[in-house]
Amino acid sequence: MKEEDVNRCQIQEWYPRFKLVSTRTFIHELPESFVQYLLDDSGPFLLPVSISNEDAFPNRIHNPEEEEDYQVSEGSGDEAEPLSPPSFPELELKIKESIETLGGAIFPKLNWSAPKDSAWISTSGTLRCTTFSEIALLLRSSDSLIHDLCHAYDSCSDKTMSRPPNFFLALRKWYPSFQPEMECRCFVRGQKLVGISQREVTTFYPVLCEKKNDLEVLIEEFFNGIVRLKFESNDYTFDVYVTQDERVK
């Protein structure tokens, strides 16, 4: 694998080519200050201050008595100044506008990866986000995104850098009717489709036994008619979703 192949798989690179057959997405370049915020593990876990007063945990109960337990009283000998949470007002405003345009709910991902390993920390247990604070919580809590941030090129035979010069946040429209059994991962070798598997591999879906032949035909037609013609790499994987009316996205 070469760096050009890895770069080609970044969402800000491939999405414009496949926009008409993909989930509607808005992509924002991240300021380096926000990237460093995601990487910083030297201090306490602090979410950015929201200029919209949005809370990543809107349903939590604030208990003033418990909060007092974490305050340092005068004369305790600890003179350290409390850390101020960061703030990214320009980025927050852009994200807020995009979320509203996409119908009020999105799921986020960086150049390559989504923070699936941190879905447990959200109030819904999913990647569904409606605010900048919820996005920041998922990104900041994800260990898998460290690969995007620090190790994207580790497997490249011509590696010259450890990270891309710029990072992007993709906001993808959230569909509540999404059926995980209809999402497939496809494997390409030598520009030929050599394998298709279910994307969510922890569950058995009987419907796939019934539909696998039909799905194979639909996905192969999609690959040969659209993907293969627009993607230059020889070996790669790509994910597709087959809708109820048998359209491949």
C-alpha cells in the first residue's frame, strides 16, 4: 500500500466523486487547535465551551452538593489555577448550520474513521449527534480515531509522514430507519470485486440468507457501473447500503 492509496480513501477525496450515490454529507476542515484538543491527554477531560449553551448530556441532573466535592477550598495548599475549557466558536457555528441543513441529526467521522468505539458514552448509545458538544464528546472519547490522527500511514511502503497536513470533519445525515443488515463491506483486488460480507458482523441476520444472491447482483452492477470507473486504486474496500427499493448507495 502506498500513501497515494491511503490519501485517496479520505472522505474529502472520494465523496465529491460519489456524491450522487452517497449519504448527504457536509465536510469541514478542522483548525489545528481542535486537532490538538483531540490529541491532548495531559489534563482532565474537558468539553469545549458551547457558545450556544448546548450540553452533550442534556438530561443529566446537576447536583450542587456533589460538584462541591471537586472544588478546591482556600488554604488547602493547592494553588493551581483551574483549567479553562477550550472554545471553538467559528467551527461550532459552521457545524450548527450544517446539522440544521441535514435535518437536525448527523453522525460524524474524520478523514477515514468514525468514532464507533465511543458510541457507548452518548445519551443514545449511537453516533447520532444534534450538537457540536455531542460531536466533541464522541471524538474526544474515541481511541480508534488516534489511528487517523497519528498512524494513518504506518502500513505504507513509501511512508514519509505520520499524519496528513489537514484533518476534516464529515457530518453525514442520520437516517433513523437505517437497517444494519443491509450494509455490506466489499473487497476489491486487482480492480475486481472478489468478496462481499455483512458490515455488522456481531449479529446473524436470517434475511441475508434469503437475499444474498439478489444483493450480490445489485452490488456487482453498482461496482462495475460506478465505483470501478471512478476509483483508481487496485486494491481497496468500500461499504455500500442497499435500500428497501433496491438502490445501492
